[in-house]
Amino acid sequence: AGCVVGVDAVMNCLEGLIGENGPNPLEQKANIFITTTEQGLVRVRIVDLLGNQVAVLHAGQLPAGRHYMNYKPEGLSSGIYYLHVQTSNQSQVKVLSYLKQE
């Protein structure tokens, strides 16, 4: 499945090209969207700087179209994280900066 990845109000991506990052850092939640061009297996996850997986937002089949996922970082420290989206023929990575609110 082909894929376009973005995070509303945080980042954008169009046709596999990294767009401009929007307001950062992320403070409370991210509205993540992916657009698949065909049905297939899709894995969406968040990892830390060391590559440790901290969240799996989706792992399985998705039909073609736009799909929204909400991500609320819980139990994470402030820092840099990566949004990984992988399909059967494409992989994209986006940087997420997270500032934990006290």
C-alpha cells in the first residue's frame, strides 16, 4: 500500500515528500492521519531516539483512503520521538517533539 503521512497541526507530508513542520513541540495530543493509495498491511508506531517502541497506533490491514489516529503521549518524558509508518512497499518517518506539561 502506498502512503501519505501527516500529523494535523504538527507536520505534513504529500506524496512521500516531507513537508514543513508545523507548531512544535507537541504538548497534549496529536491527530495523526495517513492516506493509503491501496489496501494493505500498515504499521504505525512511535519510537524513541534509541529505537525503542513506545506506542503502536495500528498494525494490520487498512483499506485505501484517509485514516485518522489520535495519539496522546502518556508516561513519556519530554524529548524527541519518531512516528514510523510502514506499508508493504513504503516506509516513512516523521520527527515528533514532545514537551510534557506539568
